[in-house]
Amino acid sequence: MLKFQEFFTACTGLWKTERTYHSVLQGEIERSYTEFRVETLRNDEKQQILSLSQFGEIKVDMAKATVEGTCPGFAIAFDTVSETGEEVSMSLKALFVPDQYVSIDTEMEMPPLPAGAIVPEAEEVVQGFYWRDQGYSEAGAIASRFTYLPSRQTLEMTTYYRRSVAVDQMRFVAPDMRLRTIITYQRPEENVTPTVIDLVGFGVERRQD
């Protein structure tokens, strides 16, 4: 069973994945191939992300969050080729900060989670925020919620974009293999639970080194 910090150490290296995306509303299926390199963030890179992460009501204890081994993160660079020949390359940095290092304005109302992101209270989990200097669907720094379940070796990340809500899950099933699922909901105009699924993606990821 991988502990919280161990999970991120296991994520480093060169990975290759084939994914299948189902556009639920359009009834279309698309496949893609991706290679991505994952490296551990240096302390100065963590501080750079945290300098972008002070989003109004959410504050991070930067002194504690940058202590070695406290808040894991990684730099990701990937190249994707779809079955239609479309190529996409991107690089970003992500930092995961458990709730114990975060303070939130008591008046801030967190949006409700979609059903696919709810974890039973009885589960032993690590929860918190994670920040990226670039979003996948929208440009610019973005804050998301994460849950790590040690018993399942599963990291789940929920991101609220302006028009959608993405639930991205990574699960180690072997030291060199992960299962990946991505569910994208339409974001409701009101602050209610997302229910309309727009996209579902599946993939098997294998470490190459």
C-alpha cells in the first residue's frame, strides 16, 4: 500500500498511455496515444506555484507547505497524438497541499461534488487542494480539490472549470502500471451538484523507466 508521499514518488519517470474517450452527448468515440515525463518539483518551483495560489478566500501556510516532504508535486510534460493525427504538447506543474496547511474563509461556499467524486466518510483519506500553473481545459493557474485513498492507491482530482467539472482518477495496480479514468460533467449555472456527463475517458498507463 502506497502512502501519500510514496504515491507521488512512484509517479515519476517516463509513462506511455493509450486512452479511449467517449463523448456521451454526441455519441462519438476517439482514441489517443500519449507519452509524458514526470519529475519531482524542486522547492523553488513549489514556492512559485504557491505564489499563484492565494486565490482570495484560500490561503496556504507557505512556510510549512514548502518543508521537504510535506506537500508533494510534480512537473509534467506530455505529447499526445489522436487517431485523427491531431498533436497536442503541453507542460505544467502541480502541487498537492493537504487541508492541514490550508485556511479557508468561513464565508466561502465550496461547490458540491459530483457523485463520481464522493468518498465515504469511513475511508482513511488525505484530502486537500492542488494547484497547477496551467489548466488542461482553460489557460492560467487553477485550483482543484484532491482525495488520496491509501487502501486503493488512488488519487482523485476534481477541477471546476468555468463550463465543466472534471473528475480525474489515477490508480496504481502494479509498480509500473496505472489505470486512469476521466469523467467530465457540464457545470450547472447554479451552485448545485453536477449530474450531466459530457465525456468519459479510460486509459492504461505504463512506466517505461
